[in-house]
Amino acid sequence: MVWMCLLLIFLWSPLLYLWMLGPNKPRLKAMRPFEKVYIAHRGLHDLSAGIPENSLAAFRRAVEAGYGIEMDLQLTRDGKLVVFHDDTLERMCGVQKRVTRLTYEELRACRLAGTQEKIPLFDEVLKIVAGKVPLIIEMKYEGHCITATKLACKRLESYQGLYCMESFHPGCVWWIRRHYPEILRGQLSMNYFEEEPEKPFYQKLVMTSMVFNVFSRPDFIAYKHSHKDQFSYRLLRRFYRVENAAWTIQSQAQLEEAKDIFRIMIFDGFVPDKKGGR
């Protein structure tokens, strides 16, 4: 009896995993507008021109050039949604403090990468974009990420523009599915064994294999383009109709190569030859 049970588990495990990996029922038509423009990672920034990433200047420049925008959201200690990528201010502001442990006013005293640009509020960015280009909004996993996701979704109820939301944290994607199922949601992922080898083995395994899709059922997968041959990601593409977004494309050559797999292109560090997708 024990051997029979073990045999059944062995035989059914691949099918169980494939079921857990599955995305939401295809909403590919709703994702099409994100394919029609290239997406500027953290805005169309150019530090040599005094335009740092995730700044109001970078977002204005992207809108003016007709590119979509990818941005990062975090929650300050006093409950404000700000647009900033790193968990600390060290790289961008030269301050060894965590974003989520500071108030909005404390953050406003900082300057981005030696320029006069400040860390913007989410509301400020939405006013600049005003529905002119599509938005991909990443919820960072630092601090109270579920609370940040709740506030972002609530704010977006009144936003008149095209957007989708994504996160590396499957709990954020799951929360969106449960409370705002109409919002297009995506799971960010990569090969954690290559990218973050210092993480515990079980964490790398779970995050790379994307088994939490069973709870969040994402509408799209945003995957690191250089990890496109990772087994779980290939399996997902093989058995399911799912929208694929590439992060982060850093040259025209990478962009052209990525078109074999990906439909949505998130670029950084160069300006693509064309504004639109295929």
C-alpha cells in the first residue's frame, strides 16, 4: 500500500506542478496595448542629461516620446506611496537609510543621483502621465507591501488610463486577484539560482518555479529576458497561452533577439529604433 501511494504521487506530481504553474484564463486582448509601445524602465531616464531613473523628468520624457512607462512603488513610514526602486537610498541618494522607515517629508529632502530631482509621489506621476501612455506598476516587496498594494489599487480606481500591476512578491499578485480581479496582474520572476544564489535553497526553488501561480493566477509573466530558457518558464510557455514581458532589454540587439519569445518589451539604457512593438 505504501509503495502504491508513493508510485501514485510520483506519477501525478508533474501534472500537479503543471496545474499549479498555470496562469489566469487568457486576457490577451486586454494586454495588446502594452505590446504596441516599448516600455521605458523607470521612465526614459538619462543621467548624463540630468534625468535620473524614477524621476518626474524621466516620466515626462517618456510621455513626450510616446513610450510606455514601468515604475516602482513603495510605502513610506507615514503611509505615502512613492516611486522608488531600491530598498535603501544609498545608490540613488547617497544616504544609508531604508525608504520604508522614513516619512515622505524626510524623503523629499533627498536628491536623486546628484540632480535637483526629488523622489516623487505616485499621485504626481499619475498627473503627468494622465492616460497618455500605458503604465506597468511594480509593487516592491519591501516593508508593508500588501498595504502598499491596497493603497495603489484604491488610488487607481479613479485613474483614467491604461495600466497593469506586477510584483516579485506573489502575495501582492494574489491580493490583487482576490480584491481587484479586473486589474491586469503579472508575476515578475527570474532564475533565482543564478541571480540571487545567497538566498535559501527552498526560497530560490519556490520563486523560480513560480508555484505560487496557483494562488495568484497572473495574466502575464514578466521574466528576465536572459533567463528565458529556465525550465519552469519554458514549461509555462509550452502548455499555456500567457502574455510574456521581457525585463530588462538593454540594447537594440537584445530587443530584436527577445522578439522570438516576448511580446512586451521593457527597455533601459538605450532608446529603441522604433517607438512601437511589432
